[in-house]
Amino acid sequence: MDSQEIHECIAEFGKIRQDAGRDEAALMEVALFVEDLFGIVLSDDEICEENLGAHNLTEKFVMKKLDPEGICAEFVE
């Protein structure tokens, strides 16, 4: 999955789900979405507001997880 596809998937998710903020249940919902769609296994420490609390943060986090070398990171502002 390329960076544009990641962006589109998260944007589509954003249309049906508001930012999670600090809501633990909402953060879990975002975590499940990320794990299911992108095949990423998240640790308990990664399920937090800093990574998943807003759609732009989720996008950055997913890009980093899928591309640890940072090649796609410049796509996300």
C-alpha cells in the first residue's frame, strides 16, 4: 500500500469517525481499524493520543510503522 492509499483510507475513516482524542474506547477503535486494514500489530504503549488521537497523527503513525526508513514520511505534513 502506497502513501496515497494510506492517506485515502484514513481520510475515509475520518468521514465516519471523529478524532479519538483521549477517549480510551475511541483510541481502541482506531487501533483496531489500523491493525485490521494495514496489518500492523500495535503494542499497548502505541495505543495513545499521541499516535492515534487525531486522523493526521494516525496517518503519520501508520506511515512510520509501514516505512521505518522514513521514505513515505515526507508525504504527511
